[in-house]
Amino acid sequence: MIRLDRRAHVSLAARIGAPIAAVIVALALAGILIALAGAPVLEAYRRMLIGAFGSRLSITETLTRTAPLILTGLAAAVAFRARLWNIGAEGQFLVGALAAAALGSQHGLHLPAPLLIPALMLGGAVAGALLLLGPLMLRLRFGVDEVVTTLLLNFVALLFVSMMIEGVLKDPLAFGWPQSVPVVGDALLPKLLPRSRLHIGLLVAVGLALLVALVQARTVFGMESRAAGLNPAAARFAGIGLTRILVLVACLSGGLAGLAGAIEVMGVKGYVTTDLSPGFGYTGIVVAMLAALDPIGVVFAALFVATMFVGADSMSRALGVPSFIADVIVALSLLAMLVALSLANYRIRR
Amino acid sequence: MMEALDIFASAGLWAAVLRIATPLIFGTLGALICERSGVLNLGIEGIMTFGAMIGWMTVYHGGGLWAGIAVAALSGAMFGLLHAAMTVPLGLSQHVTGLGITLFASSLSYYIFRLSIPVSGSPPTIVPFQPIAIPGLSDIPFLGEALFSQTAPTYLAILLAVVAAIALARTPLGLAVRIVGENPHAAEAQGIDPIRLRIGAVVVGSALMAVGGAFLTLSAFNSFFPTMVQGRGWVCIALVVFASWKPARALLGALLFALFDAYQLRLSHVVGKAIPYQLFLMIPYLMSILALLVMARRARVPQALMQPFRRGER
């Protein structure tokens, strides 16, 4: 009879190998779908790579896409580590974006640029954190599972944004299109490279990934939040205030997702529409899982996911394969990663 | 004010309640069957989307309406099998696997749809299920129009809730499902194979979810468009808690929820532009959260829900 034994320690090679194996499996399975579309599979993947990295423009576009994914990926990673099931990053992203647009508009804060940009980032983060604190309170006070409440709030947040940009925050100069008033020039993030959309938001995201890694590895809070996730009963027994830890984790997680929204407004669009996020919040979950919840890993996982999306757009134009193939690849990588992680955690013994 | 109350006197409202409730009844029963066996299935949102797409596609390419329902059910069963394979024998996180299934099933739906239907200004349509007038009953004034002029899947959904209630409470199979969801080790001692039973329950439950999705494209509307499921799957997950994991209450919860949904739609027309329409559209989601809040402490959760079963391990 075959038995599965849990390994005591997962080697670094397994931790790096698992996501790579998962991605290969996902690409192979998605290859079947590309073949069904009548396109040559390897050529399609070659075009995706060229589309994502083939020119200066495409590289900067891919990196621009990576920035929000790092932040929503971190949002999921820090929450999941403490077993806080925040599936609401999509909604937190949107309210963060809305807060930045409202505070950064002509009628918002009047601050010089060096103060305005951090203030708007903070505003977005606070909005995102508040949206997650609601479901957390419901869990702590009334025992309501946060998975469903955070999921449902995504739809409420989207409707709220829609209401605001068709109402008080509507841009009167947008020819009737539902979009918010633009942020002032001082609120726009400086570009990393001239003649591109790449902005300093990428540095903020990478910096925060390093900071989160440091906090998790080196601080009491990092250790406590990990303990809260691994074994809540033991953590409570060890004198760790679970409520306090979960509130802090929720502020961090919701804040990161809200910040992602704020940065997307200040760095790319300059205003809010209801289609500002092509699923950044949901995709963040995949990013976090591909990284096995490791903050540094999140940076690389986000880069992979951004590559798929930017690459698929250009491959789709060339070969006529629907660009939804990127979403399929990303979803398949998540499922394959779960299996790969469990195989790395167990060894088969006869 | 009177106008707001007049809405309740229109037969159209009550007919809409049954129509809106139908996909929720299928979805909630599906999720309930999975959870009674101990498996949370967050794949529901994606499985409903895929059912809506593949059901519609079957009819669009010349299949019958019931063939559309059957193909949807089969596709749901396949996704259920995938979810079960990962969460039951492998014991992977039910939360994350379910979300993965939702992402996979919905992106695959959009991909297949876009592949076979070229982009056009107006989405192609099919001829959906037509209302069946039940002889005698449909002629009753008001009640006939309100309750007895629905399409066939709506009657099927209500029948199914009754069947599920009886099957869970009164049959040996139902008892086995319940034991496995409460205490799989005790079930095993009784000679029941918890792994097989859970896989079976998730497959059947997921098939029902997909039928709920197919109702959207084959009866409620006549075309498929992305994001059309609009969180109905998540609402179903909330309704299972509201129903305290009981099929009869699930039926009641779905009807109650549909009543709010149908009412808010008509109320927003009466009120006009004075209140933003988005506030009315938020009501269903906020109601679901409220339902969770009311029932959270009172509901009888299956004791082994989300606990993987490993033979010889406690």
C-alpha cells in the first residue's frame, strides 16, 4: 500500500522547483487549448515572450503590469500566512483607487508634490484596510466566515465606485463616460524611464516586498502572525493576542491591496473607471500561492503573471488565439502549484 | 410610499421571484450537498459560469434545451471531480482549490466562448425555455400568473429541493453523507468509505451548480456574456449558512433572497433617479452578509466541514 508521509523540512530546491514544475504543467495543458484554436503552440509561446520582452516598450509595459500584482500578491500572502482568508483584494484595490482619486483631485488635498504622493498612497491604503477590517470584525465578534463576506464586498465595492464616478466624483469633461475626476499633476507618480508608462510604483512594490520579508523573518509580529496561522490554539496558549495580530494583519493586507489601487491611479491612469482592475485582486491570490506565500517569491510570481497577460495580448493579435488564454494559464498554474506543493511536502512510501 | 407597497400586489413581482430564485436553488442545493459531506466548494462561481456557457453553446450549435442542461450538468460533474480529487484524497486547502477551480472554469468559459463566437456588436441568441402553463392552476387569477407560469427548470428546482430534503433526512445514502460530514472516522467504522462518498457528493453537487448556471442562459436570458453570473455563486455559499445546511430552508432562503432582489429592481424604477441605482443593486450582496451575520452562531455546521480525512490519522 502506498502511504504519504509528511516531510519534516521542505528543501529550498523543492520550494523553487515546485512553482517551476507547476508553470510547465500549466503551459503544457494550455498548449492543448492553443492547438484547439488552430495555432502552432510553440510559436504562440514564442510570440508571448516577444510580446512581453521583445522591445523596450513591451518590457516597460510588463513591468508596469507587475507593480500592482506584487502588491495584491503580498496582500494575499500576508493574510493567508496568518490564516486570514482575505479574498477581497479586488474590492480593496478599487476603494484604494477611489480614495486616491478623490483626495488627489482639484478639490482634494492641497499639498506640495513630495507630501501629496505619500499622503495619497496612505489614503488608498487606509481605505483598503478599512474595507477588510469590517469582515474581520464580523469574524471576531459574530463568528462570520470572512471568505464569503470579503468575496461579496468585492461586488459592493465595485457598485460603490460606479456610484461615485457617476455621482459626486464624476468627471464633467469626460463626454458622459463614467470616470472620476483626474488627479492633479503633482499627484502623478514620476516615471522610472522617460517615454514609457513605467513609474516608481514598481520600486515601492519591490521595496515593500523586501520590507514584508524582513518583518516576517525578524520581528515579533512576524513570528506571531505565523504562529497564529499555523496553530491558533497553541498561539493563544503561548500568550499571543490573536485579535491584535489579526487586526494588524488585516491592516497590512487590506492596506497593500488599497495601495495597489492608489498606485495604479497615480502611476498609470490618472483617474478611476470601473474597469481599472483586470482582476488584480483575484490574480493576487495566484501570485501569492505560486510564491508559496514568500514575500520575495511574490515579486517573481508577479513578473510571471504579468508576462502571461502582456504576452497573450500581443500573441492574440498575431495568431488569433483569444487572450483569455492568459487567464487560463494563470488559473492552471495555481491548481498545479497546489498539487506540486503537496508533493513537495510529502514523500511517497511503499 | 403607496407605490412602494403596490409592487407587492403585482403578479409580475412574484413570477420574477421564482425566476430569480431558480439558479440560486440549484446552486445552493449543490453547495449544500458538497458541504454536508464535509467539502466546501468555492468553485461554484466558476462552475456556474461554465454551465451557463456550455449549456448555451450546446443549444446554439443545434442541441435541444434539455441537452444543454445535460451537457452543463456533465461539465459541472467534471469540475467537481477535479475539485474532489484535489481536496479529498490529496487533502489540499479547500479554500484555495475552490478559488482555483473558479478562476479556471470561468477563464476556460470565456476562452471557449470567444474561440467559437466571433466578436460582434450584439451577442447571438437562442430560443430559451418557454413558460409552461399548468392546466387549471394557471387560469387562477393572480396566483396563476404569479406562481404557475414558469419554465420547466423552475419547477424542477423546487421538486429537487424536496427530493434533496427527503433524501438527506430519510434515506441510507443521505444518512451516510451526513455521517461523513460530521465524523468520517465513525463513518469508516460503519463500513462507509468516506473518500468515495465525499467525491460522489462533490461531483453531484457541482453538477447541480452548473445546471443553475445553465438556467441563466437557457431560461432567464437567451445569450451568454462574461461576468453574467455576477456573484450568484458566492450568494449561494452564504445561503447554505443561512439555511443551516438544510435543503428545505435553502429553498426558503433562495425565495426570500429573490424576493428582495425582485423588489429592489422594481423599487428603483418607482424611486427613479432620486437614489442612485447602484445602492439598490448592492442590496442582494448586503442581504447575504446580513443573512450570514444572523445565522453565524445559530447554524449547525457539519462538524467535519473543511477537515480532510486521512485514513489512520486523527
